[in-house]
Amino acid sequence: MIAPIRCLPRQPQCLLAFSGPDATRYLNGQLTQDVRDLGDRSLASCVTDAKGRLQAFVHLCRGADDAIWINGPADRAEELEARLTRYLIADDVDVTDLSDQWQLIHVVDSIEPPPEFPGSIIRRSERSGPDGWDLWLPQKTALPELHPLSHAEAETRRIMARIPAWGAELTAGMLPPEAALDRNAISYHKGCYIGQEVLSRIKSAGRLNRKLTAFLVDSDAAAGDLLGNLEASRPAGSLTSVAPWPNESGTHAALGYLDKSAFDAVELPLVGKSGRARVIGFV
């Protein structure tokens, strides 16, 4: 008997399949990740514009028939497909929208891969932290017994793992290194791609105007709160996400952006509140 699979709450996904002789070369010119290095893993990647600014955050893997699968939030499907196919001219690449044909279960807290099911595709994935797996199943496949985390559990887990999320830490137009996406979503060793020159200059210079930061905050803190800087006339940053659950000390884990003027700060007051935010470290 198969034990219930512990997983993230299931959410609709956009899934695009790129196949054909030129698919790998073409996508390597569109994505920050090295598409040649997928193996049996699912890897994070950015889609950037010519100025190196974020347009989308996606995950990619080798799917059925060795096609390259790219998935992201379902509500951004139209924008993502339009951007990734914009420069297809003479390339021998076929693009298929598989969003209605496959479903994703992200398995957590498992060193071993989940059991295989008819037609399933399993890829090691760190989209929610270590010891995770992407289990892709055909849409009509009967689901195994699942033990999904609650949304509060999943959010606390994400924040404590210091993983940025679209709509919170990640927004269109930002520079990916600000959110430390250069750790695992940007390859600096492959050929050119859209935005590559700007991102390479940022890496060489080593300077950013703000950085995604982990905090411990008091119980009244909330996403959107500004961080004070008593020596400056403007806020030193802001919180983007606060974990629903406190730790044993009663404080909450949080993510937010810290302005370069406060990179050496240890603790900052929450503007307009009695609480404070203690800096744990840059993400």
C-alpha cells in the first residue's frame, strides 16, 4: 500500500512544450538557465528583457518525448507564451500548450523519489526547498492519495526556506540578482541570451541598490510594512512576506528588501508600529 504523498497545495499551472532540432539552442537564447544542463532535474530560470529585468520566473525540465517543458503560474500563461515565442522566425521549433493535459504534484520532504504511476514524469526539484520532487501526471490519471500542506504551512515553509515567490518578492521589472536568483536560476557560463550583458555587468560590479533579506519580526508585522532608518529621511526597506506561524520565541520569519543604505543594519524599527525587524541575513 502506497503511503499518502506529502505535497504542496495544488495550483493550476501553465505548461509549454518546446520540441524540434532547434529547441535547445533557441531556448538557451531566451532563458537565463542553461537548457543543456537539465538531466533528470527541474531547474528554475528567469525570463528577462534586453535590460536584464525580470519578465517571468519559470521552471523547466525534460518532459515527454524529450521535449523541453516550461511551466509557470496559470494566470501568466498568455504573457509567457507570447514572450517565449516572440523571436521564433526561422527556427525549427514546435511549441505546444500542454496546460490542460498534465497536472503537477510537488512532493516535499522525501529523499527518495515518489512512486511511479502510468505515464508519470518525475524530476528532482528544489522549488520549495531541498528533498523535493516534481511529479507530473497526465490529466486523466487517477490521483494517488495526497497529504497536501495547508496554505499557511506552505507559506511558512517557503519563507523559512528563503524562497522568493512571484507577486511577493518577485515582480516584473525588477533585477533578478536583487532576489538572489543568480544562485540557482542564472547561468553565467553559457552563451548569450536576452539580458545577458546587463546581468553579467551586475555580477562583475557586485553592487545592488537593494537585496532580498531574511528577518525575524514581532507578531504585529505584516507584508507591506516599511522598515525605518533613523538616520535617513526615507525607509530603509520593506517586508514582502511574513510567515503565518510564529516560532518558539513568538517571533515570525519574514522576507523583505533592504536598501543599500542599511546593508550593515542589525535591527530596524517597523515604521508606524511598535515592533522591530531583526536582520538574519541576505537571502
